[in-house]
Amino acid sequence: MKEKYYITTPIYYPSGNWHIGHCYTTVICDCIARYQKMLGKDVFFLTGTDEHGQKIEKKAAEKGVTPIEFVNPLIDDIKSIWNALDISYDKFIRTTDDYHIKAVQKIFKTLYDKGEIYKSEYEGWYCTPCESFWTDSQLKDGKCPDCGRPVSKEKEESYFFRLSKYADRLIKYYEENPEFLQPKSRVNEMINNFLKPGLQDLCVSRTSIKWGIPVTFDEKHTIYVWIDALTNYITALGYGSEDDSLFKKYWPADLHLMGKEIVRFHSIIWPAILMALDIPLPKKVYGHGWLLIGGDKLSKSKEDKIKFELTDPKQLVNRYGSDALRYFLLREIPFGSDGVYTNENLIGRINSDLANDLGNLVSRTIAMINKYFGGIIPEREKETSFDKDLISVAEGVYDKYVAAMDALNAPDALSEVFKLVSRANKYIDETMPWALSKDESKISELKTVMYNLSECIRIAAIYLKPFMTKCPNIILSALSLNGEDYSDFSSVKKFGGLKSGVKVNTIPPLFPRLDLKTEEKEIEDFLKKEKESKMESQVKPEVKLHDHSDKPVIDIEDFAKVQLKVAQVIACEKVEKSKKLLKLTVKLGEEQRTVVSGIAHAYSPEYLVGKKLVMVANLKPVKLCGIESQGMIICAENDKGELSFVSPERDIEDGSQIF
Ligand code: ME8
């Protein structure tokens, strides 16, 4: 029977603002999952979405939709990102899935019945974006120690998990299982910052939050979102359901991988819950570093910092392809540490490693085989003095590659493969095939050189399979090897497995060289356009009101809620970067207001100055293109889209009520 390997990403918040940093955890997991499969293991790779909690509740309310209506389209969105990046997950769990909800309720009840959860009163600080509770002493300058944002004081009846009693057991567990939490620096961080100062019992239910999983035996309580989220790793396998065969087969997880900011949840709270449930702990929890931009994490709420770089995963895949993006993420960031993301770094990696080193090696080899041997890979004949070293580099890759991958160190494993690529490029310079081809007596050496080069690119392609999903197969098809079963590493440990006498296929350049200046210019233009269209789309709330369909009959009370007033335009100008919007300064008696209106196509600013209009005066202010609009101008619009603002029939003071 195959050895099993269970690997998980964290489940993602459906924020919709996904950037390249978010892809980091999932791309590494995908690479490790593919690698473990190539080692012959039975791999189960889990990912999904973390859909409950106050944050989602708030966002949905802001949009005027229910939480589930808010999250549903975002789930399709994240799945399409994983699709674009060729992520080979076996299961996608949503915490709104029925089976998960039932299992979490069961787990909560079990913990309560065991006395691990008890009822009390919570008073403390809550950070909504991080969905985290903090004590006075844990706050940093009165703010959330994780993200630095303001926290709010919360007091309510709550259930508590007896986390405090697990501190010593956890320290002991870390000591006895040095492989459990990695890299090592995270162990010290957890012990010194959390475990040694002593753990407090954890508040695991809220009555003020409705969007979540209710406690079955006390329905006004909603289960704390992190308890709901962490248990996904077992509920996805059927734990707590009628069919727990996957749980029996795959648990304990071989690897939980995540960013360092959520290691605390995975290495303290999660193991304590598992201990309380008498379930074995995961074998490894690894907290990777962040992808930084401008010295900052591309984090959940700092999106404005990322506007100078193209960070949208789908746009990046459209532009550079999934292989280039995967390669960059797996190669550029020293594993366990932070790394810097810039478009320049990404383009640099594509040009130097993929276009120059790998791409050139493949295209030169295929071109030379075409030129010197009519496209047929020759058999090795006479050795050259450079073969030994080349072969020893090729045969030396395996041990170092496997050691690096087993340590989850993708950059080092890639670096071993690229040492072979560089060695093969150097071999071309050393053997000078163009010179050999001119000397009849050297043809048997030329044959050896061509065979060895083809074998090097075959070996490199197979090692690259966990990292990139397209280019290795293209390389293998260039060597007419696409029919071969290269689902493991058995054919690359020893040099010489390539069949000769096979016809090569000419392929387009694997990674065309990119011109940095052109790329930067195009990215800048693209980002500018995108920003403009985002601003335009912010005008939508007003556009929506131009809905000509019949509206429902309303009571006089409904109408009475709308306060209409006469307003006189005292200044008016176009809104920069918008084709539709005008910014009007209007007077309503003593009061002055700013109104942003989508009527620029119908009226010039000059025409409007001095005019008296009808305006909705009690509309909640909205920001349009960064300007707060404090009301709305009433217009008539015909089927052709022609506009006419509405004016009082005779001159009447501005500020007058309309009823
Ligand atoms: O934390 N660099 O979800 P999430 C590297 N729902 N990794 C980054 C990153 C960056 N700039 N930004 C985000 C959550 N990530 C919880 C998890 S699990 C039971 C619940 C990584 O959507 C982040 O570190 O905020 C994490 O591994 C993943 O994206 C999902 O983050």
C-alpha cells in the first residue's frame, strides 16, 4: 500500500482582493503535493475558504447583501485563481458547507460535554479584521499586536475553551517533537511570547455575531470563527460525519503550511483542541515568511500600498503564464523568510533563469540536433573530456534535490536543478559543437555532445515537474517523450536513460525574453486604466437609480422619508479622471454642500452655475472618485438617455422644502 501524505493550505478569507502574496502558500503546497506524488505517495491536498465571522458580516452589510450572497461569487473567483495557477487540490472545503457546520457543532458539544468548554463572561479587546481576542497586556500601543489596527472593547456572555491548561503540555510536545513546528525561530516565538507567560482560556463563542455556526445547545451563541476554521482540517476528511474513512486514512496531517502571522493559531490553539479531543497532532506545522512590497506585507487591508505593482494573480498569469509565476514564487523567496515582490524582480527571474538559462539550453539543443543530425537524437559514441563532470553534476542532483524538498526548501531544490542547466550551457561552450561539426573526425564526439545535452534537458524537465506544470511537458514533447511515464524520479537518478534515434520537435521559445522598460510602461498604463475604470464603476450607485423599470407602490410614509430641497449651484467643475462626473457646490439657504453627479455628458459646468435644482438632501453621503457626495441631483431621463435636471417652476429661495 502506498504511504499517505496529507497536506493543507489555510482556508482563505473571501476578501476578493487577492494578490500574489496569497498565492504563495497555495503554490508551495501544490509543489510539495506534486513532489510527494512523484515520490510515490498517496497524496491528499486540501484547500478552501473561511467564510464566517464578523468581517464578512460587516462587508456584506455594507454591500446590502446577505453574507452568503456576498461570499458565493468570491468562491468562484478564488477557484478560478487556483485553476489559472494549475493548483492540483483534491478537496475544496467551504466552512459554509453543511457537513462542516454539523461536524463543528458536534466537536463543540463534545468539548463541552468533556468539560473542556465552559460558560462565563468575556471582557476584552477584539480585532475584527484579524478575528482575534486580546488582553490589555497583549495590545501594542493600544492596538492589535498582529496588524496594528484599532481594537474594540467587547463584553458579553461567552463559552470558553480551557486553553490555559495546555501550556505545559504544548511546551513538552515541542521539546519531544522537534519536527512539529518549523522553522525553529517560530518555536522560540511561541514559547517566549505565548506559552511561557501562560495561556488564558480562549473565548470560543459570541452572541453579538450572527454569521457563523450556532452552538446547538445554546443557539444565541455563535462559535468563534477560528474554532470553526481550524477544524476544517479534520471535517474535510469526514471527521464528525457518518463517513470518516478519509479521516482514518489521512489523519494526522503530514503538513499544515501557512504564513507566519497565523502560526499561533496552528501551533497553540489547534493542537490544544486536538489534545482535548484525543486526536493525534499534525506531524508538521510550517510558518513561511511573507511576500513584501514596499517593505510591507501584501496584507488583508493595505491594498492601497500595492497600487504601483501588478499584483493581481490572474492578470499576472495572463501576462506571464502560470509557470513563470509559480517559478518566481518558488525560487525567489528564501524559504521561511520574507521576500520582496516587484514586477522588476519577477521579470528579472523570467529573463535570467527561464529565458536565458533554461529556454536557451532547450532551443539551442533542439536547433543543433536539427542542424547536425536531421532532427534525430544520436547515440553516444566517443566521449569528450567534459562528459564526466557534466554527468556527475546530473547524477548529483537527486540527493540534494530530495534533501531540499524534504526540508520543504523549494528554492534550494530549484537551485540544484538550475546548476545542471548552467552546467549543460557551459558544456556547449566547452565542447563547441559548431567547431566539432566542421571536422569529420569529430562527428562521433558531436553525437555524444548532442545526446548528453538532450539527456540533461530531459532530466531537468522531470525535476521541474512539481514546480511548473506546462514547460516540463513542452520540453519532453520537444524530445518526443510526451508518451513516456515520467510520474516519478526513477529515470533521472542515473544518466543515460534517454532513448536515441528519436526525432526531436521544434518548439516555440519556452519563455520569450521580456524588455523591462516595455513591461514597466505597459503595466503602468494598465494599472492607470484599471484605476480609472474602478473610479467610474464607483458611480454605479447613482447609475442604478436611472432604472426605468416600474418600481413598487410605496406608502406616503415611505415617500415622506425622502427630503427634497431646492439647491442653487454656486460652483461646478469636472471630476478629474472621470468622464461622467461633475462636482457641484450647492447652496441650500445657509448651508453649502458638495454633490457629485453623473451628468457631465449632458451639461457643461459653466451652464449649471447659478441654476436652481431639486436635490435629495437626506441621502447618506457616498464617496465617488474620492470626493464625498452629500446629496443627489434629481434629473429626468428619456429612453435615449437624454437628461434634464428638474427646476422649481418659478424662482423660489434655495433651501426651500419640496413635498
Ligand atoms: O489567515 N505573503 O486567511 P487569509 C505570503 N482564514 N503569504 C501571504 C501574504 C503575503 N503577503 N498574504 C497572505 C487566513 N498570505 C485565515 C486562515 S486557517 C484555519 C484560517 C497567506 O486569506 C497567509 O499567510 O488571510 C495565509 O497562509 C494565506 O495567505 C491565507 O490567508
